[in-house]
Amino acid sequence: MEYKVFIQTNAKQYIGALAAAHSLKRFSKHADKFSIEIINVNDYPYFKEYEGQYYLRDGAHRRWLNEDLQSFTLTRFMPPELMNYKGRAVVIDPDVFAVSDVWDLLSRDMQGKAIMVRPRSGRKKRLGCMATSVMLLDCEKLKHWRVEDQFRAMFKDELDYMQWICLKNEDPDIIGQFENEWNDFDHLTPETRMLHTTKRKTQPWKTGLNVDFRPPERFRLFPPSGWMMFLRRKLFGEYAFMGKYHQHPDMAQQELFFGLVQECIDNGSVSQELLQEAMQKNYVRHDAVEVLKNTPPLAEQKYGARVV
């Protein structure tokens, strides 16, 4: 059986994707048993076809923008197709970083399920949304996943983005759950298996830059906050008045990320030129070089009781 980890990304999050790829191999004692592939949304022309067009999301209509920070999200459903519906895959967001052996997830007993995930937190958990930012997939059982066809259906009001992204259209009997620590939302503890820096406004590599993501707009019940966000976009632009990215409150998470980036620079998977270009394009904070200089090597970092 083939085993593969996929990391979805776009140009804005590419440095994160490279750091994520490095973390997967670095922390695995079984790195020879699986391969890694980065899925870049920019490599699939049909996403570009719909630039600026309106799609169905949570009962309302939103414009599709390929330059949005999270334009890659639907590529997380591509692994079964890319593996010809054979083998087993883990797919992660570009802001998910392993601090343990991903082989433990790849090789686990799925108990006949096609998908293993964890629930979302907060309101979305109460609504039954699954966190598809990290998934374990039995590709042979997901032959109905056809991303291009499903993507186009959103623009015909035949498929709702939120229903798709939350797995609400899947048979519940094919979905299992793994431990939350495999997709640990902004927690880095001795129990964390993979850290997900899911709070976008504090992602460690974005500090000080202007916000370039769009917050959700909940129009289903037409709350005043939803209308205010709608009017802001219409009158002033998609990212107007959104402010800047903040410093991450947990320095250990910042040090983990930049420790990974430094090792990527050392092994050549991230060049100085690539890093400088990302800084110039506002994909990475402008003081990244200084932060790297002040970041302790990963071998010296401690996360709770864990020493890596």
C-alpha cells in the first residue's frame, strides 16, 4: 500500500507548507515509509476560471478570490484523485506542523472508516462541523470525491461550500474520529502530535503585516454584525479596516515555526532568495531574518515536558 502526506497551499502560505513538510520528516522514525506532496492551488486552472464569481457559502453568496489567504482550502479533497483512489493519505493545511511521528496516524487502524478527523471547536462544533484541515483518508473508499466537478457545482448553487468543507454531505457511517492532538488548535503541549496555528490573525510568520484574509459572514439569521461586514466589503474593499496580524501569544509556537524554517534554510529546501521574495510580497513578516537570528535551534526548544 502507498502512503502519502499531502500539504495544501497557495503562494501566500508556501513557506509554511515547506516548513510543514520538513516537520513531517524530521519528527518521524519511519520517514522512508511515506512520501510528501505539496498541492498548490495555483497549479489547477479551473480555480482561476471563477475569479470574482459568486459561490454558495453557508446559505449566502461570496466572491471567489484566488488571492485570498485561504484560497487553497478545497484542494484538501484532492488526495484520493491524485492517488488514483488507491492507498492511504493524510492531508494537512500549510499551517499544521508535526511535533511527533505522523506514521502513527498514517498506519493506524481506521476500523473500516473512509475518513478520520476531529470536530471543529466552538460554534462550528455545535453545528456538527468536522475539522477537515487534517484528515486521514482511505482513498479507495472515496471515489465520489471529484474536486473539479464539486467546485463548479458551488457556482450553480448546487453545493454549499460549508456543507462540503465540514463533511456534512458525507455518510456519517464512513467518518471516524482521531484524537484532537493530531490537529491541535493553537495548543503546543507535551500531548500535541501536530500543531495547527489555526487563529489566522496570530500566525507567527505574519506578525505586523496587513490582514489579507476574509472573516466569515453569518447571514443565515441576518445578524447586524454580518450586515456590517457585508457593507464594509462593498464600500471599502475586501480587506479594508481589518488591521494587522498580531504577535502570537505563545512564544514556543513562534520558535517552533522559525526553528523549522531555519532548518529548511540549512538543508536548502528554503533558499534565502525565496524567503526574501516572500517578505517583499508580504507573505512573511518583514523582520523574519531578525527573528530567525534570535530563535533557538529546535534541539534546544522545550514544549512543556517535551524536548525535541
